[in-house]
Amino acid sequence: MKILGIDTSNYTTSAALYDTESVSISQSKLLLPVKKGELGLRQSDAVFHHTRQLPMVIKKLFDGSDSTPEAIGVSVRPRNIDGSYMPCFLCGEGFADSVSAITGIPVYKTSHQIGHILAALYSAEKLDFTEREFIAFHVSGGTTDCLLVKPDKENILFVTEIGTSLDLKAGQAVDRTGVMLGLDFPCGKQLEALAEKSDRKYRIKPVIRDGSCSLSGVENKCKKMLDDGEATEDIAQYCLQYVLAAIQGMARYALENRGDLPIVFAGGVMSDKLIRDQLENEFDAYFAEPEFSCDNGAGTAIFAALKESGR
């Protein structure tokens, strides 16, 4: 089967085509445009840009291809919990429902978070984890969540929160620090490149309360470092080391309280090599490659494929 996946997050317009026979995925993405110095978009602006960009993303995905999708997977909410809602996901949902109405192909709806986890499992060649219990981290601009994940017949995965950020999210800390240093939003890749120029090591004791972290001090500390004239590469290094320390603390708490389980890391922040290398050294850790770690439609396509298979 050929399965179309759609994800219209607050960062990226994404589509993917999953070939279940070859187990291969092709992707097409466009970042939402953000003005220099700004830290993201209002939902009304995100909806406008998705409306413009989604046809371009779909055209590029299918350009020169004779593939016709037989099912569609689409993210329709941030998380599978009551009250989880963002208008930007209506763009992908409306597109999927329209295609289904015309063609009769089924639409399978899931959350942005489930899509991230499934994309990470696919990239790490661990889709068999959908049949067992594991821990997952979803670390991005909107979430810094440590999750207990179990198989679920209806939703493929059932997610329970172990810990989260009590204030600033990891992606927000990265982006706010990056914009402060003159980088373009979203700042993850640029901040990582800047941090690679620094060999500073910081002794960081993160704030962890019952498995949840606090990241509110990162922005203020980085601003003070900048005001004190410290090198931008050292500021970038400090920011990423603090995020790493917080995730390590949350992971240790989860393992102590939930047992010795493998940990899957998903979300854009988890594509950072500095953070990834340290976590791989300490834990039974599995990561997505960067193209499957950042926002993407691959996970929603995989969700639809699993639903089609009767899972």
C-alpha cells in the first residue's frame, strides 16, 4: 500500500508517502515563515501559511510519481488528551477529509505526539516497540514530556505522562537563546553549530521535582552571560548542556520509578548531536534521524498503515 501522511504543526507543513511493501518513506516539508527576531507565529498566521503551503508540499511529494495513496493518516491535535487543540491542525485535517470525500479512501486521525513517536520508532527500526511497554521523550518547542507508552488497539499507542516541564519548554529555551544571539527562528541547528565551537564544560544541577523539570532559569542565565560579554558559542553550549542535564534527570527518575525500560527520544530538540551522544552513552536509548526527529508527516502515515493492517 501507499499511505499519505499529513502534519500541519506550528513549525512545519509536512507530508510523507509510506510504501508498506518496500517500507520506505519519502517526505516533503516547508517551514512556516517567521520574521527575523520573532519567536514563532500566532495560530491565525500559522493557519494562513499552511493553507498556502500545503498544496505546494503535496505537489512536490507527488511530482513525477504515479503513486496513488490508498489511505491517509493525519494529525488533528497536539496530544491525545481532553482539551488538546490547536487550530493549525485543522488545515491538515480538512485536506485529508476533502480527499477522502472525493476518492473514498479512509482517513485515520491521530495526535502530533503519536506521530512523532511512531516516526522515531520507524527511523530507529524499532516499530516492534508498538507491541511492548517503553519510555518516550517528546522534546520540542511545545513539549518537554517524559512518557510511559503502552500498546493500544484503538490509538496504536497509549501514552501516560511521567514528567514534563513545569514552565519553559526545551525548544523554547533553545529558540529564545538563539534569537537572543541573533540567530533565525527556529534556532536548533544554528545553536548546535555555534555550541560546537565551544569546549566549555558547565556543572549544572537541574531542577527536577517528581520527574518534572524547570527550565525557566535558562533564558535569564543566558541573557546575563551575554550582558557580561561571554562568548556566544559558550552561551550556546551552556543552553544545550542545561537542556541535556534536565532530560537526564527526568530519564533517571522515570527508570527508577517505572523499571528498566528502553527509552525512545523524539522531537526536534532530540536531533541535536551534543545531547544525543550523551544520552546514548548513559541509557538504552533510541533516536530518530534528524529528518524523522523534527516535525514530519511520516509518523501519521505509519499510524494509518498500522490501522489498515488491523492493529
